[in-house]
Amino acid sequence: MPADLAVIGLGHLGLPLAQAAVTAGIATVGHDQDRARDLAAGRLPCDSDGTALTAADIRRMLATGFRPTTNPAELARVRTAVICAPTPPGPDGTPSLTQVLDATRTLAAHLRPHTTVVVESPVPPGTTETLLLPVLEEGSGLRAGRDFHLAHAPGRVDPGSRSHPYTATPKVIGGLTPACTESAAAFYSRLTDKVVRARGPREAETVHLLETNYRHVNIALVNEMAVLCHDLGVDLWDVIRCAETKPFGFQAFRPGPGVGGHALPQDLTSPHLPTRPLRMVELARQVNDHMPSYVVQRAAALLNEHGKSARGARVLLLGVTYKPDLADQQATPAEEIATRLMQFGASVSYHDPYVPSWNVLARPVPRADSLYEAAADADLTILLQPHRTYDLQGLAVKAQLLLDTRGVTPAGAAHRL
């Protein structure tokens, strides 16, 4: 049976889109060589921890018009095709476009006239027109803007968020031509309450760049403030509490052990495009990349203050995902923190209700079965991610020594970052 929509790439961007589409009554085919078989059987693939969807959600989607497939011929029978392939960091740390290009080539070989093609994958500005458009035209023999519509609509997904559902998140769209924009807008208006039209694909791509870099730069600023305030003996958390009462010119960000997630900061150094580096973004990256090391330094100092050495100390890490209440471990700072602690000679264990097993330095990290018994037994407990299931007051009472990297424990109950 033909579908109205094809989602190419069923990861942290593609699955929420497919869910929103079938919820809106849009028959949807999802193409993904690695994940489609598990999804078709109603199972979450083992690498799907980047989404908040559950196996029950997938089964509901299957019952309401979602059809995962590994057959690219299915892409020839849709009105709208959305590329949601991931752009993970490459060997040089910049986003890799390999999977996006592969998805585009697959679609091009089956593209039919009058199809609306949208790119949601996060890519550097200019990628849709400079790299993907030629692939689509050469592979299909069609002309973008004449035979098919082409647009970029940056993915905006907040996994696990209850306050930012898909329908309530405005969708930015920039088409190759005004008609391309309107065709994509007509599709997304079925899924979201508000559609925002950008001037073109480059502007839409740059929206994601600005949003991502804004987050990383501001987290870097408050991370530097955390280090400064600790040195000065100032309670940064109280400073933030007071500062966020200002009704203009300030948005509160909070420090942490590092910055994880799928949205990589981009300084615009791309081998494919004529770009220039953003110096502030590179500096922010350096600041944020230093935070795991700073957490370990603070941990060693706290142990030393209590007459213990990091070597041989029993250290319990709580919450090893990059975000609370989600199983996603993409770029989580927990891995580097555990690595550095082990290199110091510490005996590291962890607890996380969303992570049944965890390997660091190619070996399994012991998982604590009983949280509070483990905290009472550990020389130092480090709270990295405050999952809702954690009783922070009880944890502060049980732990011998507690380092709170998120500032969420009751005032005076723990040492804060």
C-alpha cells in the first residue's frame, strides 16, 4: 500500500517524526537498513537509546500506519520524503555527512516527479544546495524546483521532554524556491501548530547552527563561572537563582560535568564548503571539554580533604546518560569522568535505571543493584544526572561524601560543582 510519507533514517530525529505523522493520520514508511527489522517486529533497536519512544509506542505506530522497511523501492511511492540520517562526529570531531549522502543517493535512485524532499539532518549551511541537490538531480534525472520540491527543515526534538511535544514545537522551513517552501509547509502544518518560513535552505540550516552554538556557548560561560565561583567561595547556584529573576536580557543556564547529546557545536570548518571558523564556538568547546577533567579534580580534592586518596577509593557514579530520564548516552561526559578516575586508580561503579550495562576502557563497569547501600559503601558518590527516580534527600543522607555536579540536592546536603 502506498504511503504519504517516507522517513529515511529511523533514529532520534526520524522516529519522533514518524510518530507525529501516524498520529496525524499520515500513512508512513520508514526506511532504515539497520533498524527497520526490529521496528517492524515491534522492538526498539539496541542503538535507539537516543529516542524517548518505547516498544509500546512502536507497536501503536505499527497499528496506525507506520511501516518500517529495508526496501528502497518503497521510496518511489510517496508524496513527501524526509531525510533524517544522523551526522555523528567524524575522526576530526566535525559532523560526518556520510550517512546523509548515502540516504540522499538511495532516495535519488527512486525519486519520482512532484515529490517533496525535505532534509532534517543537521548539516553545515550550504549542504542542501551544494552537496545534496546535485546528488538528487544526478541520481533521478529530475530538476529541483521544477520536477520536485526541495527544502531544509532543521530537526527540533527534545527527547523525553513533556513540555515540548512535537505538535507544540514550531517548525522552520526553507525551500529552494517559494513553491518548495510552501509545499514543505503544507506537509508540516499537518504535524505542528506553527510553521516558520525561512528565506531559503541556507537560512534554515543556519538556524540549527545558531541554536546549537547558543546552547554550547552559554553552557561554557556558566561552566567557567562555576570554576570561578568555587575558587572565590561564592554559591553560583544562588547567583543563578537571583539572576534569573531579571525579566529581560538574561536566560538561565546551569553548569554540569560536560555537554552531551546529538547536537554538536559547529565552528563551520567543513571540507566541503567555503566557511570560516567561529572563534567563540571553538573556545566554548574547549571550556566544555575540560569539565569532565575538572569534575575529577574536584573529586580528588574532596577525597583528600577527608583523608583519602583517589587511588583505591571507591567512587560511585550516578546517572551516566547525557540527559535525565532518558537512556541516551550520546557524548555523555560520564565516560571520560570514569576513564580519568580509573586512571587515577579509583575503583569505579555506577548506578543508572536506564543503563543495564556499561563499558569503559573496553571493560564492564560494575553496576550497583541497591543505590543507597552502594552510596553508603562508596568513599565518594558523584551525581552526574538527576533522574527523577532518585530520592536526592535520601541520597544525601546515605552517601559518605556526595559531589553534586547539577546543583539539585538540597542546599548544604552535598558539595556542589
